[in-house]
Amino acid sequence: MKVLCLHPSGLMYTEIFLRLEPLGLELVAAAVRRAGHEVRLLDLQAAAHRDYIRILDEFRPDAVLVGMNYLANIPEVVDLCKASKARHPRMLICVGGHSASFTAREILEHAQGAIDCVVRGEGEEAAPRVLAAWRDDPKSLHRVDGVTTLEGAGLPPQQIHSLDDLRPARDLLPNRKKYFIGVLDPAASIEFSRGCPWDCSFCSAWTFYGRSYRKIAPELYAEDLASIREPGVFFVDGVAFIQPEHGDAIAAAVEKRRIRKRYYLETGTCCCATRRSSGAGRSSGSSTCSSASRRSTPKD
């Protein structure tokens, strides 16, 4: 199948401070490509709606997978899906992402049939199964784990067994120099962990990941980092360096490869205040850290 992965436009005024590489969608695109599909990726943060319509008509994909992480993108995503379905009524349109996972039913109802399904949870695991179900029996989409349709919802989403198996399809993104955060321009995005062991009332990460905390092997992280050409790097991890030992192992792997970058990360003050802070930032370049306080107890 021909598959187009689509990221919506940036939020109002965010481009003053950041425009982040759509890492999650790159990971989904890589998983779909490994499953044998022909894949393209378009990021409307760095392209116009007319570019999307042009690719729709020229590439004529069998499926459009939309990654949506922010609630504010819902109106744009719904309108784009309606326009896409009107032009290509037999094309699968699937929406996923963090915010979509919590608003699946509402998005489907607002789309009025233009969106075939919403994927809840991690898209790398679900996307290939959604495409297989659409190819074999489109009416069976609601039976796929983690999928919601107007007809119903499947079982809860399945988590990726090992983050070590994931690699983003960075090669599908043509305008890589358009991404930045603060003074890091250009900047790529990368992750070395997922999830959070806390259950803070102000955050939805723990409900999305089920209070799990998974890590990427330090050597594999360093390998991915070495492949990045941009001088700046943003860690997308919700709470970076929870475990100092893992951070130190990452620092050793990065130092071994003599990688020098400038970093930006976000984490909790509980991580910044650990007795033995990670050496990752010290040994591999300069870093900027944004932190938040937490008042909850980590999962055992």
C-alpha cells in the first residue's frame, strides 16, 4: 500500500520559540515501511496545505496516517480529513497521537465519517495492523487493539515490547533545517526513554503509558545520535535521566563516539536533585534543562 504520514501545522505563536521535528510520526513511518509499504511523510509545520493537496493528487495514497499531539490541532485535522475524503473517498484516513488517544470518540463524531479510525496509544505497534485490517477487511478496524471507530473500539492498546527495536525514518523528512528550539537552530529530536513512573495530577503522560518507564540501550541511543547531522538536539523524553546509572551509561557511549552536540531537555526537579547527577550533559556538549516539580510517589 502507498501510505502518506501527515503532521498538522504548528500552533499559533509557537514558531517564535520552537518548531520540533515530528519524531513520533517518523517512528510510525519507519514501522509502516518495515511492514512493506511505500511511505511518504509531510509536515505542515514546514509546508502548506496546498502541498498536501498536491501530494494527495500526485502520490494518490491508499492511506493517510495523521499524527496529532495537541488538542488545538483538532479543528485543522478534522477539516483536512473531510477535504481528503471528499477527493479520495476510498482512502483510509487514520488519526493517532497523544491528544487523539484521549479524544477518539469526539474526533470521530466531529469528522462525520471522514476519519475511519483513531489509534489510541503507541502508533508504531498499531499502524501496521491497521493497514493490514483495512486491506483485508475494512469493516474489521474496530476489532484491532487500540483502535476506535464509530462502530466501536478494540481492546486496550498494546505497548511496544522494546524501544531498542525502533528507529525513526529521518530520511523521509526533506526540510530538516527548518526545526529548532530556542537558540538551538537547527535542532533534531531524539528519545532515550518513554513514560513516567509518577502520577502527577497536571500531566497525562502516566495515563498514556500506564506509569511504565522504558529505556533504550545506551549504545543504540548513541548510534542514533551519531546519525544526526544537526548541531542541536532536543530530548523529547517526558522526564529525562530518572535513573542516573542509565544517564551515565549514555554519556559513556556518546563520549566513546566523540559526539559533540548542544542539548535541550525537560525533566523533573526530583531528577535534577538526585545525589549523583548524570554525566551525559557534561561529557557530550552543553545542555539546557527545563524542570517541573512533582508531589507524587513513583511506582515501585
